[in-house]
Amino acid sequence: MLNSAPIRAYIPASNIQRARRFYEQIVGLQPVAEYAGGVIYIRGGAEVFMYPTPNAGTSKASQAFWQVADVEAEVADLKARGVVFEEYAMPGAKMKNSVVTAGGAKAAWFKDSEGNIMAVVQRVAV
């Protein structure tokens, strides 16, 4: 039954080697296994499978997010590593240093080497 099965995230990559460099050298993920032309990462108890596909970067929505304790610190660290954050116009919310605060969370979005939208998110008291 699905209610007891783990959920796994996917990261599509049109160029696995380029994507691995981004996630391993810039983001800091460590691979745990290679499988079917892709690679598996485990972080915070969640398993992520990066797989080859020509459809990488085609979604207009976030592929995944990291739940963090301090979004501003994570954004600063990733920017120092060369990650460029997206700036979105959101009704009723303002971005400051690439971070928006709204709806009980602080969030920032970036595109990976494959054009996938990823996010870092921090819950905040409302």
C-alpha cells in the first residue's frame, strides 16, 4: 500500500555529468549509488534519484525543496558557490536578497544546471 511506502524525489537531467558536478561540487550532495544511468543521493532521510532525460528543465514549477533552519544563511552560502537565485514578482509579497516571506514561510528559488527549479524553504511563525 502506498500509505506505508517511501516517496522518492526525481531530478531530471539532460546532461548527467554536468548535473552531477552541480549537485556534488556546488550543492554538496554525496552520491550513494549509481543506477540505470542515473545517480542516487540521500539527504535528511530522503532519497533522490537524478536520471537522464531530454525533458529536464521543462517544468515551470519547483521540482524539490530543502527544508532549512535559516534560509538567508543557505542563500548566502549557495550564492558564494555561484548559484544564481530567481527573482519572482508575487502579489502581496516582497523579495529581499532573493528571499520572499509569505504564508508562514521564507523561500528562495534557483535553477540547477539543467534548468530545474529548486527551492530552499524555512517555516516561520505566522
